[in-house]
Amino acid sequence: MNPFKGVNFRHQDREFAELRRQLRQNRGSARRTLSPNQIRMAIRTGEMPPNAEVLIGTREDGTPFTIEDLTGFAQAQQRLAKQFGSAKGVPMDQLIASSRAIDVERANVEIRSARLYKIHGSTLTFSVTASGKYQAQFHQVKVRLEDWWRHLTDAGNVNRAMTQTLAGPVSFDCDCGRHQFWYRYVATVGGFAIQPYEKDFPKVRNPQLRGCCCKHVLKVFRTLKSPTVKTQLTQQMIRQAEQAGFAGDTRHQFMTRQDHQQLSRARVGELNQEKIRAELARQVNLALRRHVNKPANRNKINRARTKMTQQLTAQQKAHIKQELAFAQRYNLPANTVYQKFADELGMSAEAIQQQL
Ligand SMILES: [Zn+2]
């Protein structure tokens, strides 16, 4: 059965907006949160903020946070920045690959369906069925396709433009608790959040900053891989491109009844994280091989290889040993001898040392 049968999406959209307003308000008055500035100050001074327990609360077991905890938080944050880079958005496959396996499994098992119901510029809004474990019946997921505008003005093939847009970076948000308390901070620091941003570190729930997508977002990503949804988006892209003065001047475009009929036929299979990870690894390998095979790089690599593998003759070995003995007698560091021969013979000092 179609889980969206009888849903009035305009009505639901207003409910989502009201819920988000309430969540923002609660969040605004929430205490016991930890700002990046507090983390920085504490690490620099080596002292926890005064009244730390009142200010930031305690660990789950009731013991207070320590400077080591804060240092760990800062390291997790740096790893994250490195992992996702600094550009706006991250490609969907990379986000799926970086997600926790448990979230992928929940997306496959607990979430029945996700339906695109609104487009506003480059931002797609989805209604996603909830797992039924909590109060909510539906969750709202927003995905912004960061390359949409660039491809909207592509003179070439619109299908290809859409394929490239979907393979390009995205930003997203979900209104569920998992996203709010585990991943919104990750998305904010990683540069793939849609407002509201989260400035408070998830020090209790996700202090390692692992994972990035809740099951609803993952379901939406899987849905975006369906050819039916891609076709629909291509039509929307054409529609937007035909509007006069489109840039920055789009209204909230709700899907029509016809659009929904088409979208309801989308076949959405399971997400296969292993397959996506393998494909990403293959692409990295390919890029690496291309890099290695460039003539300039090939020469560089060959030179480095020669340096490491060139064999010393017996005569050279005897010569080096002689100089080493001399150096030892006068308390000179052996390294200077290795380095001298390395320069002379075009080898690495380590390779020489190993062969003696
Ligand atoms: Zn969610």
C-alpha cells in the first residue's frame, strides 16, 4: 500500500514548519551545551570553565567532563574537517559511505518510503515515513543540490546535467531527534548542513563525531538514486530553466497530482553500503593510477625507486665502511657519512644503511 495515500502535502508542510519552529524555540532555551569557544578556552588554559557542571552538564554516568574529554572533542572535530574538506556540501555516495552501518540498516528495514513533495530553487523537500517507534508519523528531510544552479544554465544535455548534479555535493537536514542530537553538529562542521546550524558539540551522544546521516536522510538518498525520481527532477530543472529571471526568484513549487502519480511508481531498493564503498575505493584507485601514469610523475617515481633499490658494489661498501670507521674514531655522526654517499651515488641514505 502507498503510505502517502490521502496525505495533503501542503497541510503536512505547514505542520512540519510548526514543529521545526517549536524545536528551534526549545533548542534556543536549552542550557548545558558546549560551544567551540568554551572548548578552545579550556584546552588553552588547561582548566575547565568555572561551574562546568552547571554549564555543560556531566557525562552519561554522572561524572564530570575533563580536559582530556575536551581535547578528544577537538581532535574529533579536526578529523571531521579533514574527512569532508572545506567546500560546500559533500557527494551523496561519500555521505552514505561515511554513515554508521546501524543507520543504513534502519533505513532499509524501518523506513518504508520517502516522497519528494516540494522544490524551492535547489532545495528538495521530502516527506519520509517514520519508523513508528516514536510519536512522529512522518519526518521532513531537506536536501540541497549544491551544483543545481551551475547545471541549470548548462547548454548541453539536460539528462547529463541532472546526473552530474546528483553526483555532485549536497547539503541536508532532518527534523528528527537523531539528526538534531547526533548529526546536525557533524553536518555543520563538515560543511553540509542546511540551516538551522548547530554550534553545540554533541558531547554525550556523539563525542567521536562518527556517522553523519540518520535513517530518514539515507532513505531519501536511496530514493534520489531511482530513475523515476531523476526523471521528475529533470523535468523540474527544465521548468525552472524556462522561467524568466529564475535565479534566486523561485517560489515554493509543490509537486502536482500528476507528479505524485509518477513519483509513487518509483522503485526504491535497499541501500548497499558495501557496494558504494567499493565503488568509491575503485574511483580513488583509478584517480591514483591516472596520477601515477602521468609522464612527469612516472619519472619522479622511477627516480625515487632507483634511490631505494639501487645495489651497492662490494667496492663501494668497503669504501663506505672505511669512512664510517673514520667517523667513529673522531666521534662524527654516522648519518653524515650515509648522507654524503647518498648524494654522491643518487641513492637514499636509508637504502645505503640497509645494505651494509
Ligand atoms: Zn532523521
